[in-house]
Amino acid sequence: MTTMDPRLDHDRVLRHDSDLEEVLELLLDRALNPRQVWLLFLDADERLTGPVMPCDDYPLDPFGLEATDDLGLLPCAEILAAWIGGLIATIGAAQAVLVWERRGSRDFTLDERAWAGAMAVECAAEGVDLRAQFVLHDDGIRQLTADDHLGRWAVA
């Protein structure tokens, strides 16, 4: 019989970002895909809830304009933030977590900094509580904090 790692207990409260990072590393381990983003959700008690969603076809440019039937012509990051807000409301979650997966070193790329900065701004504008962002790389996972992306995404 296989025993589940107690750190992955469904009722575990992920109050600190280090707790969240530990769980994400256990769940996702390391990058296997060339480029995708994972969406995860936390409930009001800061426990993982709802689906864990990989999205492998997100645009290169968070500021590139895309047309949608319901929102019209908007920057990609704004569309993604609105979509995440809708998912949060639908599943009854309280917070979102983004994990940017790609092969390579633990160093942040301009692409990740641009997307992280744009998503921080757009989620705030949409009223989406974006708890944290991480990069999943060849050797594990690393948190992308505001210090890593604020002020840099607008220059990229």
C-alpha cells in the first residue's frame, strides 16, 4: 500500500509562501514542458482547492492584443486575469497561484518577468487575489516575487 506524503494533505493550510512552494515542488517537481503556465487555486482557509490547470498555449507577449467574443480587444494579460477571476468565482476559490513552466536554469527570463509583472497589475485591476507566482525550471521551482518583476515588465 502506498502512503501519501503528509505534506500533500488536502486539509493542509498554506499560510506561508514557503509552504506553498513546498507543495508545488512536490506536485510539479521540475519542468518537463518547453513553455506552459499552471493555474492553481486556494480557498479562503488557504488550502489548495479546485482544479490544477496546465495551459500550454499562452501568447508570447502579455501586452499583445487579442479579440474575445465577451471582452472585445484587450491585452492578453488582461484577458487571462479576467478568465482567472471567472474561474475563482465559479469554483468558490479565494486566491490564484500561477506557475510559469519552462525548460532551463533557475534564472528568471525577460518573458517570465514581463508576464509576472503584467499579471500582478491585471489581477489587481480585476480584483483577483493573486497569492504568488513561481517559475518551474529544470531543477525545481522558484518564487517570482514583486521585487523580481515590478518596474521591469514595462521596459521589456
